[in-house]
Amino acid sequence: METLNRWASWEESCPPASRLRRLAYRKNLLEVQKFEAVQLQSIVHVA
């Protein structure tokens, strides 16, 4: 949750011109979090 708050404040300080790049960053962040969640689940499953 802390990460999301940091991203929200970072977003607000960004100029509108970088909106597209911002969306790409957020999408990548979500993909990474999803990947990490899957990795964690498989680790827990193996253990």
C-alpha cells in the first residue's frame, strides 16, 4: 500500500506530457507485482 501512495504523489508531481509514460510505468509495476505474487505462491506451494 505504501508503494501505491508513493506512486500517487509521484504521479501528481508529474507534468501532463508524461501521462503516457506514466501509464506504462504503472502497467509495468502491476505486471511485476502480479509476477511476484505468482512466484510467492509457487514457492509457498513447493514448501
